[in-house]
Amino acid sequence: MPDPPYYQRHVFFCVNRRDNGEACCADHDSPAVRDYAKARMKELERHGPGRVRINQAGCLDRCALGPVLVVYPEGVWYSYVDEHDIDEIIEEHLINGRIVERLRI
């Protein structure tokens, strides 16, 4: 039997900034939103080994869809507008395992 995964879920926020003027996730304060999500998971004591890991990523190549994040192992992609959307993803998907269809891309 294989060992359980090191993290239950791994979340990658695109924080890429494009210098050529093309749309990018950093235009939507994605680094600050990633920081918010990480802090929120720590407050909820859901961050770390055996739980959830919040990370930043370079370009995930979906910038045209707005700021994006992806949750593994499910491979579910989301776009978000504000911290309210992040709170919903945290509560529904990361804690309760239910995909937030309205934010899914």
C-alpha cells in the first residue's frame, strides 16, 4: 500500500507578472491573495503536512481567464475576484472537499 500523500491538497496561485503589457494574474494582486489564503489556512489550523499547502507558481498560462489557482490532486482550476471567493474555495473545497462550480474554469 502506498504512503499517504504528504499534503492532502496542494494549491498553486499564479503570481506571474508579464512585463510586455499582456494580461497577467499579478495585475489582480494575486501575490496578496495568495498571502491571504495562506494566512487564513494557518488561522484555521489546516496548513502544513497532512493538510493543505498554499504555494505560488509562475505563469500557469491561463491569464486570459483572470487570476487563477489550481488545486491538486484534483486538478481543479479556479478564477476568483476577491477574498470572499477565496474564503468560499477554502471552506467548500479545501476543507469540505466540494468543488465550487461557480468559480471553476
